[in-house]
Amino acid sequence: MFTGKKPSIKDSRGRFFIDRDGQLFRYILDYLRNSRLILPESFTEGERLKLEAEYFQIAGLVGTIEKQLRPDLGFTPPAGAVDGSITVGYRGTFAYGRDGLADVKFRKINRILVSGKVYLCKEVFKDTLNDSRDPERGHTERYTARYFLKHTYLELAFDMLYGCKFRLVSSCASSANSGSSTTRGDDDDHRWSHYNEFIFQRP
């Protein structure tokens, strides 16, 4: 580019003009300074960055990107079982019968929520994980609290966690009376909502 072997464009002051992506060049410049690829957690333009690295013929950067590049243009999680934690929570409703606590009737689980590091959540729950509420796809090193499962089987979620060597380390629960009566057939019962959370850790 600067040896004259390739035609170069200069402005009126004799400065070289390089018609490339200025936003992505900051990462290339950081790599040249530090010999490390440092990207923000929400970065999703891996393929475009690779093209820029190829244009500037930076073989080391190209190789680094290729090692980490995913089919979805994000970045791969570390190989092997990685330590970390996943929090599983769910909201549901139940009712106290006429005899009080002795007659608790379980109602339903509305949704099982999942939070933790992205690659851990995807490793454990695979295609049962719904990421439609997560606006930042791609980089798997970040944390998210926007996942939920496509089913409401709490035991299945726990089995999947245990199958990946996660163990329950803590839990908590809370409930509140909605102040309204339940559906027909339980006119004297009081509907309660509850939230439960379970923290799993590996190892």
C-alpha cells in the first residue's frame, strides 16, 4: 500500500486515504498495539472483522478470528466443562384451601426463567432454551437474564443441570396474596402468587 506496488489514493494534503470500515479499524489498531484481540461483550461482527484483517494482511489476527468464529458470526465458548453458575427461577400461582396450609393446592408454573453466562445456558438447555427476548445475539461470554425455557417442567430443567455436573447450592422463595378469589369451584380460597429461585454451580 505504501511501497507503490499498489495504487493508493491521497487527499489534497498528501495523506493516504483508506476506504475501509473505520469502526472496525479500532479493533485492528488495538491488536497491532497489544497483540491481543479485545472485543466488547455484545460484538457480533466477527465475519466483517475477519474481512478487514484479510484486507490489511494481518495473518495473526485472521488466525485468531478463525479460531473463535462461530457459524452465527459470534464467538465460541471455551472448550470443555467450564466452571460457573446458572440461576433458574419460576413464577406460579397456588391457593390456600378452607383448612389453611393443610390444603394447599398447586396451580401452575407460568414460565421457567434462566440467567447466567450465555454459553453455559446454551450448553445445558440446548434447544429447549428460548432466546427470543434476548436482543444481543452472538457473543457467548456475556451474561444474560432474558432466557426462558420452552417448557414448564421444573424436574426436566433440574435433570439437565445435573446431567452437566451442576449442583444446587442455594434457593429462595417468596409469595403474596393477590387479594382476589380463584376461579369457580374455589370460591372461598385465596389465590396466591409465588416466585422461586434456584442457584446451580459447577463444580
